[in-house]
Amino acid sequence: MDEKLGVQAKTNAIDNFKYGFDDVFIDKLVDRMDQNQDIFNKIMDDKTFAAVVKDYLLKRVKWGQRKWGQNYFLRGNSGDTVLNYSLFCST
């Protein structure tokens, strides 16, 4: 969990929060690449897909932190959790 990102989510507008999120997104993606190489490759190779995933997770992290701390997941082809938004910030 990234406490700094959690604080940023709670205290910044989404336009400012996205800069901190972008940095953490790649770090967390690389940390989890062994768990699902296919989704990692898709995100790294397909910029449109990566933008959709990042936007989805950005909003879930931002509003989950500011409101009620919901848990959101991105699942791979096998159904395994690839990215859990709680990896990005503390709840």
C-alpha cells in the first residue's frame, strides 16, 4: 500500500492527483507482472488500452479514498486479480 498516494487522493483534485498516480501505476504494474504477463504486455504495448486501465484505476483509487474505500480489481484472462486498487493507497 502507498500511504503517500492515499493522502494525495484525499487532498487533491483529480487533475493534480493523476500525476502522483501515474508514477505509482507503472511501479505497481511492474511489481505484479509475474502474476499475469499477458495483461502486463497488453498494457505496455497498447497505449489505448493502457489509458483506459489507468483512467479506470485512477478514478477508483481517487473516489474510493475520498468516499468509502471500496475495493476494485482488474482481472486477467484467467480471472486472477492482476491489479487491486488497494495496492495503490491505504484504505
